[in-house]
Amino acid sequence: MTLSNPKQYYTRFLKGHEGKLHFAAHSHHFWPDVTRDAQIAYWDDSAIHSDDKWGKIFSDTIPRTQKHIAKILHLKHHEQIVLAPNTHELSTRLLSLFLGKKDLKILTTTNEFHSWRRQFLRLSEIPEIKIHQVDSTQFPFDHKSFLSEMKTELAKNYDVVFMSQVFFDSGSALTDEEVQALVDMTPASTLFVLDGYHGFGAIPCNLSKLEGRIFYLGGGYKYAQGGEGVGFMVVPYGNWRPAYTGWYADHAHLSKPAGTQVGYSDDGMAFMGATQDPSGFYRFNAVWDLFESKEIKVSAIHDYVQKLQKIFLKDLPKAFLEAWSLKALFDQNLTWHGHFLTFEAPTVEVAEKCHQTLADHHILIDRRGSRLRFGFGLYQDQEDVAELLARLNKLA
């Protein structure tokens, strides 16, 4: 379907940014107006039910969140989806499955998101943990070489494989078919973890063929548009017993007498933690209830954003790129790409200065080292892109 005036759903955030061009949807996507009512609804439920609110949250709110996620990813078993305040907590809990293992081997890439990069660098300081990073720097230009090296490494029987569906610092994305090929090459004893944070809610993703075989991480802070507090992980079937655990992980059996062994749920909830602020679930549900009622699917969102990106690239002033010596890190055809376009400056200092210059002229993007990211979302239209191009022309 063709989306008509999706900006109408974001009036409060747009009002808060009057005069500014916010092209950083990949960093903090604007929230639809319905999320404000959802936040208030959580407060009201807390006031009415106090401690008893958890009954409603576990019987209604959380299952609704799980079902929305399952529908977006084309999964049948929503109960295999676990929720947490953020994906770092979930990835850490996943690693706790190996607590005490003497020779843990992890395969990852050089371009993972900051929390994970920090985590595996710290883990690499532990002698018993061996981490190999496949160089993904050239992935935006050469999928074949990267995938070939990944397949070579996968034959070496790692305990965990952790990689991105969409690389956070370039926007370059793996297709479902490329992910499938890598999973098929992975030994059954290896846990395959796909970080989908920059793909979920942005690019169409069908995990039906991989259901029960991989862990998939995502959240509500970016393209799912529900804000902070909604991290999730799709969990393969199994009797999981993470060492890093909280009371949520066996919530259904709280009333039973404590046994000699720690109990866990027999589904994805085994990876749950402890008490958290559930207001994010309310906001997330409000967004996807709205989109469902308007028949707005991820495929339509992706098409809408790609059209804006192509308008931007068509008239992007070369003088602006030349002035800052910026190099595009994507295929100009945008055949398969995330919702932000990345340009690399020759140095971090040049990128930092360019970023600040844009901010001084009320153009809000973000920077990762020497890379500048222009993000696009439903709260923008062609007029916004035209205004962005006009300001860049003026700067150039």
C-alpha cells in the first residue's frame, strides 16, 4: 500500500522540533502521538491496581507485545519471545549460559553496536575466552568476500556467533537469503545470534524458515517507535537455564514451593530478568495497534523511506560532499539497505566539524567516529527532504 501523510501521527514530536530538520530516525525515531496516551494508561493502571497490575501485564500487555513482534517477523510462536529493558541485558544473559566454560569461542564482526563491542572487548581480556572478528569494513561494497570469510570461520565450531542484520555504522544489510545461508552453514552446537535492531520495523524480515533455530535481538527504541525499555529476543526451543537470571524467568510458578533446583519457564521467558518499568510495552503496543488498524505494514514503511532516500540522493549537492570530502558507504541503487545513509569523512575531526556545522544550521543527524548518518522515517515527507537539500546547498 502507499502511505498517505504518515506525518499526521507525530504532531507532538514535530512541534517539539519546530524549525529543525530531524534526520536521525535510526538514533531516536519520533514516537507517534498515541504513545502519550499509552504512557498515561500505564500510570492509570498502576494507580488503580498497584501490585495487582502485574497480573494484567503478564496476561495481556506482554502477550500483546510478543504477538506484535511475532507478526512483524512472521513467527508462529510468540511465547518464544522474551522482553527486557534493552538488548544488551539479553545478550549478556545469553552469554551466561556459558558461565564456567573453560574455552569459550565467539565469532563476531568488526562493526557491531557499541554495547556489544565494548562487551566482547572486555571478554577478550579473559584468557579462557577467544573472540574472532571477521572484518566487515568493506561489507557495504563487497558482500561476497565478507560472506565467504564468515562461512570459512563457521566451520570452526564456535560456541556463539553474533552478528548484525543491518550494520549500525553503515546501514548495509544482509538479506534474508544471506542470513539463511550462514545459518545453514552453522553447526547445530553453535548458538547463532542475529542483532536485528536496525532492521526490526524498518526492512521487511521473514524469520519463518529460521524459527526455532536462531536468537534474534531487537527493540522499540528505533524503528519500532515505542521508545526506551523494550528490548526483545526471539529464543529457539530448548530447556534454557541462563546463570544470570531473575524472578520473571519463572513467573508462572512463583506460588509453588521452592525446590532444590532453580526453576525456569519452558519457553522464551526463561531469559526474563527481574522487575522493570513496563510502560514501554504499553507504548509499543499503542504504535503497532495503530499501524495494524491503518493496515501499515513494514513493507509499506520501507517503500516510503526508500522513496525519500532516493529523492535525497538525486539532488544531493556534490559541492557539499566535496567540501567535506565525504564518501558514500552504500550502493546508490539502494537495492537492499537500512533506513539511514552513511557518509565517511577522511578523519574523525572532519566528521565532528561537519556534524557540528549541520547542527548549527538546525540539521540534526548523528555521527559514529568518522561516519555521518542521515536517517529517514515516517515523520518526514518530500517537503522536508527538499528543505534539507536547500540547506545543504546553502552550506555548500
